[in-house]
Amino acid sequence: MSNSSDSSSLVFSDSDSFEALISSDEELVATIDRQRPKNQNFFEHTVPPFNEGEFMEHFRVSKRVSELIAERFTNAEYYNYQSGGNGKLNAHQQVIIYLWFVGHQTSSFRDVADRFNIAISTLFTIIRKLTYFLTNLAPEVMKWPSNEEKIEIEKYFRRNGFPQAIGAIDGSHVKIDKPLNDPDSYLNRKHFFSIQFQIVCDHQRKIRDVFVGFPGSVHDARVFRASPLSDSLPDKCGTFFILGDSAYPCMPNLLTPFKDLGKLTRRQKNYNTKLAKNRYLVEHCIGILKQKFRQLFHVKLRSIPDITHFIRSSWVLHNLALEDDFPYEDEVLDPQRNQRQVNREQQQEDDIDRDDRNGIQRRTEIASLLPM
């Protein structure tokens, strides 16, 4: 599993074949056999005239962010020139290719390679190297709030009716093709194969903690229990807490809704309403991630470790591009939220999400403090 506290450098072998990247035998055959015209001048003639809006529409981040990534990539151990149809590809060109792949759901490997006039094997190398380069930036880019930041974040939640909160937690599924090993564990209750991730974000939709890699059949609460955050939350939060939904156990530093069995008091209903209003931030954050980086609707890589780090690299891109004026659709919500609801209904029958006694007490105390 992978989380934001991992600080060791992640490496891969250049000897890995590009067949390991491609998600299906059918696409591999098509990749090898089909001969299609390549775009000879995409970098030279098509990209330079793009204004800022057009650039973000195609590459999902601003020009400034793409150049920042390219500058960092140039000085990284992962970077070297790759050959393209018109000569060597510099760092910014490789970043642009990667951003195109991350940002488009339906493009096949051949489509991307043809667009940029490169070989499939070159595309494979670029995706692998940029993925591991970005995922190694995670400890730097995705940090738990400092004490000063906690105070500023809490001010937002206090103004929004929920004092002492400093973030919200949720999880989601990323669809994948049938894995080669232990596929049944990746088959979720909606009957598609997936990998789960868990994030904590603040009021600005900045991701503060991540955990990714559990198979789709595992309950959200079990994923949380297995994550480093489960044990470190008291130290990280101190006197504050984060907000979660009913999938999570109620703890002193993780408050969840009162279970509605038809007998809630007015204060309990008021608490649930305000919690839902504030917890919406993390659902919106996940929706933004999947709208911007559309490969997260269905990752087409084959290797589970590669998929895990690819998902993580998308979060790094998200945090780096927070200041971009991206043209979001009117309603930005996680399309897999219905899948999570199925998991939550099942979890009510299990004991793995049993609430902590001190958490229940704190929830009651907070509910009594909230304005009606």
C-alpha cells in the first residue's frame, strides 16, 4: 500500500517491457499490428498557439504548472531525452505527453503515441518515469497541516458552522481491468474490478493525506483501519478532528454522523446536517480529481504497483495545480459515490466500524455546541 508519509525513493527498471503497461491483450495486438498516420507537427504547430484556457482543456493544468513540473523533472534522476518522430523530446514535451495521457479517458496508447509522433515503447517509458517522479514528490506536496495552518483551516469550518474541524476524509474506487493475480479480491460489490484510495482534504480541497492500493472488495472502514492515519490521527489532530461519513468509526479525532434509526433528536439532526454540509468538501475534491484526470475513471495500466503510483501521481498534480482556474462542470461529484454507498450499507452489518466510546462522547459534546 502507498501513503503520503512514504519518503523512500521509488525506482523501476528500464528493462521492463511495454507489454506490461498495456491493459489488455486486444489492445496489445492492435498496438503491434495497426499502422496509422502519425501527427508530425503537434509540438511545433498545434501546441504553441494554445491560449491558457485551451492549454488547460487539453492538458488539464496551466502552462505555469506544466513548466514547473518540467523544470523539476529536468533535474531528477528519472529524466533523460526520449526519441520522437522529430528528434529528441525535452522534459517539457515529455510532461505534456504525460498530462495528455492522464487527462483523457478514452485515448488508447496508440492514439496518444500517434498524436505525439512517438513509438509505443517511448510512451511507456515516459508514463513510467513521470509517474514515479511525481509520486516521489508526494511527501513534499501532500503534507499534514502545520499548527499555524490548522488554526486557519479551523476558522473556515467554524464560520461554516462546525468548529474544531480541520478537514474531511473519504474514499473512492478506481476502475481497472481484471488483474492477472487474485482478481476476485479486486471485484467490488458493483461487479467491476477496482482499487481503492482514501484522502483527507482541507477547506481549499488541498489533499493532506493519502492512502491507496487496497482491492475493491475491501470495506472502507477496513481500509481506514489499515492506513497509517488510523494510528497517527490523535498526534496529527491534537485537539482538532476531521469529519467522515458513516463508513468510518466515530473517534475523538474523527467525527461521523449519528445513525438515523428514526429517533434522532433535533440537535442530532442539526449536527448531521452541518457535518454533511462541511464533509461535502472531500466529495467535491474527489470529483475534481476524476474530472481533471480522466484516466482515474478507468486506469488502463496492467501492473497493480504501477496503477497505485499512477493514482498517487494524480493527487500530486492536483495539489500542484490548485491555483489554476480550471473550467469545472457545474456539478463535480465522484461518479463512484454510489459504489461507496453500497459498501456503507454492508458495513452496518459488520463490527469493523464499531464506534469508539470516547468518540461517541465527543460527538455528543460537539452536537450540543452547534448553533441550531
